[in-house]
Amino acid sequence: MAAYTKLRTALAKRAQYTRTRRALAALPPELAIEDLGLNPYDAKTIARRAVYG
């Protein structure tokens, strides 16, 4: 049963990572850089840190 829980957790985190990465990458560069201080080209790195720590 622990393996099932572990797999479910991993799949949920992967889905969250994908949603976060897509949302960050979809931001207009002007908005992301000027207002949020983020670079949308770093979406993978930012999403990985946000989801996986």
C-alpha cells in the first residue's frame, strides 16, 4: 500500500509542476520581469523549486 501512496504523491507533484511551469512560461515577459521579478524563461527552475523544494 505504501508504494501506491508514494506513486500517487509523485504523480500529483508532477502534475503540479507541469501546471506551474506552463503558467509561468505563458506570462508576458514584460509583466513577469517588471511586475513579478521573474524571468519566464526560467519557468522550469522556478516550478521545480516551488513543487519539489
